[in-house]
Amino acid sequence: MRIPKPISRLIESFERLPGIGPKTASRLTFYLLHTPQEDLDRFADALTALKTGTQLCTICKNVGEEAQCYICSDNSRDPKTIAVVSSPLDVFALEKTGYKGVYHVLHGIIDPLNNIGPDELFVDSLLKRLSGLEGSVELILATNTSMEGESTAMYIQKLVRDSGFESDAIKITRIARGLPVGGDIEYADDITLSRALEGRLEY
Amino acid sequence: MRIPKPISRLIESFERLPGIGPKTASRLTFYLLHTPQEDLDRFADALTALKTGTQLCTICKNVGEEAQCYICSDNSRDPKTIAVVSSPLDVFALEKTGYKGVYHVLHGIIDPLNNIGPDELFVDSLLKRLSGLEGSVELILATNTSMEGESTAMYIQKLVRDSGFESDAIKITRIARGLPVGGDIEYADDITLSRALEGRLEY
């Protein structure tokens, strides 16, 4: 069984993507065989320009087109409320809530099983950024509530304190863990329910 | 919420692919932001070369690199046993069975709901091919067993007969419908089970 080289090359490229297996990769490739060359060229251009056309914001490391992203350049936002997130996708999600602070994008999460340590993340730039701020700052640790997300949050909390930033200058908070809105107590798992109890607020 | 243009362009290209929604499209795009430029360029090259580097076999319309595909050029195969399939992916699947005949790839299936009629398929070339063959020929209708696949098979059967090819010159067969190997009679649907009974073979 011989697959033509131009086809197998594209299948291989698709297979490298997360969540795309050999079957999906060939299905996508054969689908593209029936699309106009124009569309293929547009797709290819978008791929090559993805990184050349973007850069990381010098302040928050979010992906943007300019040296300073539109969030960091927005004077109406509070530069002293910083949500630490692991990916630009998390920024998009938080932006939908109407959050009016700024961000710091780590571009990863501490994950020893996949060989990702703190050195791979933008934590140095976070410390540098904090030392440049005066007055009371709030650092909201908004990483996932997965094990890796919790470890990363814990690591950053410790690092900030160990670097000499005291709690009167920098308040560190963690997003609430609890029942998602519309959730059933009956079906909630033990850990989520314990967290929901611990984090209860006065009514 | 503003997504940088180079990112939104790639998300749009991914979204055009079948089975890829907005969430997956952005997940893939942000994943690619962390891959080397080299890999992006390779992916882009594979996309642009997909169609320019391939052509349809002049005989069977399968996708290949030369004017005549490796299956049609293979003298050890029986050129008078022709499996009619709707896509090159079906050729790959049938090749795994050790089938020793040849193929005719329709590049589609008759699907009125999606505005795909017989004119969109390679049926004229099938008739032309059949008129060039002498002696007894077997045409195996190996389209899917979905409603569209069945209609396409039925259409081709009728067309071949209406074009004056009699059953002594061209035998038309349809792949068997029945229980998949390892299947449970208990869980089989009515139609499959009826087909399995109708198609029973002497033991």
C-alpha cells in the first residue's frame, strides 16, 4: 500500500497536533484534496505567519501584534491586579467575565511528568514586574484547578514570598474552587465539595 | 476581546476543516505557537504541495504522483475486477484485505441534501473505461452502506445497464451487508440483521 508522498507529508503534519490521530489526520488531508488551491495557500500563509506576525507583550507575555499588548496599554484597567494564567486562551476566557485587572501569562504549567519545570515558564519576568510596582498589589493565581495547576499556583506563591515580597505589599489570592454554577451537590466529587465548604462566603 | 490577526487567521483556517469547531481550532493554533518555525514551515509546504504534487490516475481516478497509479500499472492485478469506491481512503482500506483487482474512485457520493449529484462524480469515466474492456468484467459496488452509499450503488447499477452493458459482459455485485465480525446478534439493528439473513451463504 503506497501513499503518495505529498499526501503522507501532510498527514504527518496533522498527526503532530494534539488530539489528532492517524485516522483524523488522513481524513483531514483527503478532505483538503477537494478544496481550492487558494484555500490551501491561505492556510499555509496563516501557518508561516503565525509566529512571525505575533510577539509576546514585554509586560505580561500575552501574545499580541505589538510590543505592548492592548490590555497592558489600556489605562482604564488596574495594573496592580494581576491574574497569573498559564496560557493566552485563559486570558480570553477571563476577559469574557469583564475582569478589569491585567494578566501575566506563564506559557505553561509545572508538570514534572512531562519535564516542564519552573524554568520553562515566565516566572522571572513576573518577579521583575512585581518589584517595579509600588503600593498594594493583588496577585490572583488563576491557573487550572488540576494537580499541575495547583502545584504551579503553590510554587508561585512560595517563590513570591521567598523573594521578599511581604503580604502587606502583595496580596496573593487563588481563584475559588467549588461547585460550578448549575451544579448538583449530589453528584459533586468529595474534593470539590470540601473546597466548596472551605470557601463558603457569608450570605 | 481582541485576538491578534495572525492568530485569528489560522483559527479560521482550522475551523473550515470537517469536525473541527471553534474551541479545537483555537486550541490547535495556540499549541502551534509553541512549536518551532521550522515545523510550521514544513506544515505549510505540505499544504501548498498537496494538490500540485499529486494527480488523479487517468484510469481509475485514484490520487497518485504519476499519470497512471501504481495499482493500475501493476500487471499482477486483475484489470477486469473493478471495485467502485467513493474515496481514496476506501482504496487504502480495501488494499489491507489483500484484494487483487483494481479500483474506480468516484470522489464523492450522491447526496441530494448536500447538492451532490451524479455529475460531480467520476461516472462518465467509469462508463468509458468499461466500454474499453473486453470479456467478462466484474464491477464490485463498494460504496458505504449508508443511505447515500446505497443510492450511489443503485444509480451506478442502473446507469451501467441503461448504457447497454448486459449482464453476460459485466457482472455487477454489491459488497455484503451483514453483522461485522465479532458482532452480537442481540444488539444488531433490524435492517442489518435482515440483510445478514438475505445474504446468507451455504455453510
